[in-house]
Amino acid sequence: MANYADFQTGLYFAGLAGEVPAYPLTFAGLETAAREKLEHRLFDYVAGGAGDEHTQRGNVAAFERWGILPRMLSGAAERDLTVSLFGRTWPAPVFLAPIGVLGVMTDDERGDLAVAAASAASGVPMVVSTLVQDPMEDVAATLGDTPGFFQLYTPNDRELAESFVRRAEAAGFAGIVVTLDTWSLGYRPRDLQHATFPQLRGYCLANYFSDPVFRSRLAAPPEEDPGAATVQWALTFGNPALTWDDLMWLRGLTELPLLLKGICHPADVRRARDAGVDGIYCSNHGGRQAASAPAVDLLPAVVDAAEGLPVLFDSGVRSGVDVVKALALGATAVGIGRPYAYGAVLGGTAGVEFVLSCLLAEADLTMGLNGYASIAELDREVLVRVEI
């Protein structure tokens, strides 16, 4: 069995021929390089968070308060990082979290397709945002045999929501991820300072502009009057009236696995579980939507309340070490966000593949050198609290 750590061996041997890595290997390096390349308003949109960004910083700092307890002579020279989810075996317990402006982050403004190609090449599943530059069908086709999940921002138009779900089913997505914490935009000073929001400028609305239900709400096609179509999107996007009473309607839209994203309270987990959802997605939206406790500190209670239901997690993951810690705290799979987005900025598909290789190599080495040969061996007993 090959280990993901072999990636670093390849880098060292390439160095013998005078080759150095094409992209930075740390999150800080990726962010700095992306800042230098990306248009400043778009960079602030991606890098920024809600309010004073304390929650965003807290997400990252919370991982530092956990340390891994090493075990020696454990025979962990070979590691098994596979995980089974929703009837499929994933090669690693990570996935690409949805990013709603991904489409315009690459040089050709086809970022969703670039990331989908990296997902197909690596086998790392992708959660595809409602907000894409290319229609969901094109993104799904690019994923090939790698599982893709459609992330639904539930609009206030039920017929449109149903149309999105039906299209996702027909396109071959493996599940529906309903984001619950974005019925309104969070208070984001960076974006407000620029007085700009990408979607209001018509970016990443391909799923809407290509949808027959959405188009039926317009006086003229988006191709003829994109401004009016964008206004209609703004009037349709959020659904502040969505409540637990609507969950049965959402559940009834599809037989695909249904996951709820943004669940962080045990009582909400139990209510979702009793309503028949197939998975919980613990996330505070990377600190972008509202001030909250660090997401990873909320994860253990979410896992306990899930009682065996799969729990996906994101928010604050910056390294392979963070991936291992989240798995030990009970996550079934761990979502990568800004790190791969910056990889897309720097190198498109190749940049995303490089970032994934780095993260998986570090996670693999972290497990092996600490004496853990499989994900099954990771639990809360392998972590200790540390002072920082």
C-alpha cells in the first residue's frame, strides 16, 4: 500500500535534479502568494470573515490547543487512510468544501471546473457550491467517477429549490448538502469597505441563469438583460423563513443522502437525526457568517449527539495535522477550504492537486510518526490539551 507521505520523497528526489516545488507548502505561503496575484477585492472576499474576524482566527487557534499523544513501536510503517461514506470508499478522509466564488479565482475564470478536475485526479470528493461560474452539470461531468455533492443554498422559491435538486440528481451527484447559516449575508467589513459583492456583479450565477424555473421568472433571458437577472437572483437567494418545519419538505425532495451544513448544537443534531437526514456537517462557515465559538471546539458534542450518523467537518483546517486532530475528535471526513482555493489561484488544477498532496502527505506522516496506522485508531484518547 502506497503512503501519501511518498509525495515528500518525490520532492526531495526532484531537488537532486535542481527542481523545487512550484507552489508554497504552507498555508501562510499560499495565502501570501495568492494575495499578490488575486485582485484585491476578490482576495479580501475569500480571505475575510465576519465582524472583527475573531471567530475566523479562533477556528485556527483552537486546533493549536490540541496535541497528539505519540505511541512508539506500533508498526505504523504502512497507513490506511480510506474511509467509507454513503456506500462509497474514499481514498482519504478529506473533501473539498464548497466555495461560492471559486469560479472566478483562476486565470480563465473556470475555477469550478479546474477544482473538479483536481478532484477527479486525486479521488478527493468535492462539494460543489450553488454559486458557480459553470453550470452544475458541467462540473459534475468533470468529476468523473469521484463522488461530488451539491451544496444547496435554499432559495425562497420552492420550485427553484426543487429544480436545483432534480438537476443535481440527474447530473449524478452523490448527495445534497443544505447550508443553513447563509439565509442572509454575514456582516463582513472587508467587503463592505470595498462596497462590492461578486454575485451582485453577476459572477458565479450559472446555476440560476441556466435553470428553467429561474428563467421563467424573468421578463427577458439573462443573456439579454443580465442586470435584471442578477437583481432577481438577489431577491431569490436567501430564505429567512426556513425552519425545522421545512425539513420534511427538503427530505422529500430526493432519495440522495441529505446532509445539513452549519449544525453545531447537539439539540439541533438530534432534531436533524430524528427527521431522517443522512449526515451532519459541523461548520461555522469558516468564520465568514457570524461570530461563534471555534467550530472544532463544538465538534465533540456534535459527534456524540449524532450517535453514529456521519459527521463532516470544516472551519479552520490549515494543515494535515489539523485533519488528524479533527478525525480524532470524531469527524468522519474533514473539509478543506481556503488552502485549496489559494492553490487554485496559483495554479488551477495543478495548484489544487499540489495542495491536496501536501495536506495528505502531512496527515499521513503525522499518523505514522505518532504511531497510528489507520483512522480507526484515532479517537479522543490520542489527544491532549496543551497550553498556548
